Amino acid sequence: MACLPRAGGVRGVRAGRFALLLVLLAALSGLACGQVPAAVAAVAATPASAPPQDEATVRIYSRKIATFRAPFLGIQPPGRASRAQEAIEDLLEAGGPGVVTVRKEPQGNVVLVDGAFALILTPEDVDPLRPDKLDATTQATVAALSRAINETHEARDQGRLLRAVGFSLIATALFAFLAWAVVRLRGALSARIGDLLAQAAQRARGAGQPLWEATRPHAIGQWLVRAASWVLLVALAYEWLVFVLQQFPATRVWGEQLGLLVLRLLEQLGGNMLRALPDLLVAAIIFLLARALVAAVRPIFDRAEKGQSGPTWLDHDLAAPTRRLVSVGIWIFAVVMAYPYLPGSQSEAFKGMSVLIGLMITLGGSSLIGQAFSGVILLYGRVLRVGEYIRVGGNEGTVLSLALFTTRIRTGMGEEVTLPNSVILANVTVNYSRTVQGAGFIVDTSVTIGYDTPWRQVHAILLEAAGRTEGICAEPAARVFQTALSDFYVEYRLVCQATPQRPLARAELMHLLNANVLDVFNEHGVQIMSPHYFSDPAGAKVVPPGDPYAAPSRRPPASSASAESVPTHAAAAARPPTSP
């Protein structure tokens, strides 16, 4: 029986393993007798029915030599990889020239090192996901094994190791010098770039004022230089580490993989970007169409807002919010249509982020959505309008703006109050401007007078006070009402209309009206006092007989109807008022 000779002097060879290799080589050599030894036949027949195991890889100095994907002669891939690695290590320890050759056999390609058996590759070991043939896989294995053998010889050469150490020290010194230079230059560049940004900010002034604070450009310059320096330091450290790792045989594979990491990452990113360009083009076209549509409908709402022309159903005060709602609707529709074309939209991460955003809106956006719907109801329900004078709860003033989420009003004292729309919708709103004739608002004040004062006199006094007040409209005329007949007094309410001219008009108008009420009551000797009794008075608290028309009221003509009507203006004090 002929067999391949093995290099002498191999240490740690067990007798059983050596015998198995002899049997295996005898079976592959195709002896002249044409018969397979009984031992090989027995080994091949027994475990043939065993299920195949996972693939296994042979590595020398962390370098991939070959990958076994199928059993051979009953030996599973992990066993084949273990035996092949032991055989190669033994051959490398023998210290031969390391010549790698290939011999083709019916069962596969046998790889030899210095004429000794190293491993065998079968057609089943070829990666089924790649179009490589057995010969191409064998050539890749031979190249990797030859490189591993050369690295083994290099690792045993002290001269080469010392040269690698020297190159590494030189690279380390160069890296340290460059890092020091980057750190030193960072301070000077920060100041220089900060000065340039400050000069640019001084040139680009808005409304006579600088766009940035004096310290902001320097802070931005420092941040930019610091970020650039860190990027440069990381790049230098990366190149230094790759260079040093590639100097030594034991770490050369790591250096090669690390060196290709960034290139592969950039290649992957570039490929993904190129593949995503058609979808990005479609998404860009959708967004451009949406922008064009928004620009097309904007002039229609602008004309309606200015009162020039527009849809008959759209008031000028609803044009701006309607335009915003239409624009938001168009953009939302565009986002929905462009979503499938966005890169990564079908990935699990993108879907998870969409679910997270939806959950956040559902849990935390209920109040925001409620505010928005309240604003829509206020806008299109015509509850309020800009310029109207309203009272909501304890706040009253002129409506300055009515937005989707909040409403701003200016009080009579000149204070600006922002009210959430949901608060307005949940409270009773009193509108003093909706029922007036023309521009303006309703002004009212109340007094309580005892029962011993003629009501006609009180009416005339209040109307005269309204007539003296500048800003009270003559038309429609002021009116006085008895709103309550309490236990000890009568409550009178003066209601009139005023036209606002300034933001403080209502506060000043109320001040002037109350001042005139006090003056007129004092002029006619009538006390503004609400009596309270702890015991019955000596006499009845009634109007004295013969004095129902105390000044400034006057008795009506005899021809007038017996049922008196309420006087309507202070200028009518010359004619007697009538009862309501």
C-alpha cells in the first residue's frame, strides 16, 4: 500500500490519528489494486445515516483557511475542521518550505503542504449561496493557506519582528505629534473662526440690531472647531491602530478587517443611497406638487382675507385659519402618499418608531387635540370674532387674535390675557359686541337705592349721568332697568352702548360713567346707599305723598298714557319718563 510521506519530526502525533490519516490517504490515492481497505469501507458505512451538522471553519492566525459544510467519510464538519487544523499546525511546526499544492481525486481536491496531506475539499463544501465552483473555492483556500504559512515564517523571524516593532514605534510617535498639533491648533482656530462669525453677524444686522449676541459667535466657533478636531483625532487614531495591527502576523487579520470596515461601511451607505434615489425622486415630486398646490390656493384666501374677492361662504376673518387648515391637510396627504417611498420606511425600526410616535400622541396629545377642536368650533361656530368685547369667567376684554389653540384678549386695563380655547368653550361667554348696532360694545353699571327714593328720579339721574359721559353713544339710547326688588332696596341697572377708540377705552369709560353717576346723585341729594334694618323703623320707608317726580324727573303731560314707559336717553330728561 502506497501513501503520501509526512515530514519527519512532527511532535505530538498520536498513533490513532496517524493511522486514520493513512487510511484516508490510501482511500483517496486510487491504488493499483483498485480496492478500498476494509477499514475505510467500515468507517464510510457506519455513520452514513448520521444527520449532518453545522458548518465549521479552519483558522490559522485568525485567518480563515477553509469552511467545511458537509460530512466526509462519516466525519462531521466540526470533526473535519479540528483534524485539518491539527494537521496544518503540525506541518507548520515542522518548519518546511511551506509549498502548497493541490491534487484532484474523485472525492474532491486534496490540499498538500510540502507533499503532506493538510485537508480535502468536496463539492458539498462549496457555498451554495455563491456561484463559485470547487476549483475556485480550492484556489481561495490555497491562497489563504499560503499567506498563513508566510505569516508563520515571519513570526519566527526575529529580524522581521524587530522591524515591525520599529515601524510601530515610529507610527506611534507620529500619531502623538499630530494629536498634539491638533490640540494646539484648536485654540487658535476657535478664536479665529469666532472672530469671522462675529464679523459676519455684524454685517448681517436685522432692524438695526445684531442677529446674535456678542458671545454667541465665539461659542459657535469653539463648538465647530472642537467637533472638527475630535473627528480628526478619531481618524488619526483609526489609521494608527490599523497600521500597527498590520505589522504583526498574529494581529494582521484584525488590521485588515478594521481597515476595510470604514470602506465597506461607506460602500454600503453609497449603495443604499444609489438604490434609494428613484424612491427619493418620487417622494420629492410628491412634496413639490404639494408645495405648488399650497402656493396655488394661497392667493384665493389672501383675497378673501383682504375683502377683495373669494368664495361667498368664506368670511374675511376665517380666511387665514382656513388657509392654514387647508395647507396642513395638503401636507399631511403628501406625507402619507410619500411615506412608502421614504428610505427605510419598510424596516422594523421605522415601523417601531411610527408605533411609538402614535402611542405618544395617543397618550399625551389628548389635550392638544381637544384644544385644536375647540379652536375649530370657536372659529367656524362664529362664537367670537376679532375686535369683539367679551367676558369669559373672570376675564373680559377685546379679542386680539383667535388661533387654533389659544385666544388672546386685551383687558380694559391694557393687560394681554391668553386663554386656551378649551377654557373658553367650557365657560359661559358674554359677548358685549355681538348685539350692538355698528362698532362698539355694551357698558352697564348697577346701583342699589332705598325704597324711599322715587324710581323715576333714579332713572333720570342715571340717564343724565350717561348723557354726560363722553364715549356713550346717543343712538341707540341708554336704558335703565329695575333688575331686583330686594328686601331693603331696589337694584337699578344702566345699560348703554360705547364705541372703543383706544385699548383702555372701556376702563376709562367705566371710570367716567361711575364718576358722573356719583356726581349727579350728589347734585340731587340722593344717597347711593343700601339700607339694612335690624328693627322696624318709626315710619314706613315709602316715597312721600305728592313727590313721585323729584328732580331731575318731571311729571308727564296730562295727555300721555297712564302706563309710563322707560326713558331711553339722558337728553330725554327734559320729558318725564314712563314706567316700563
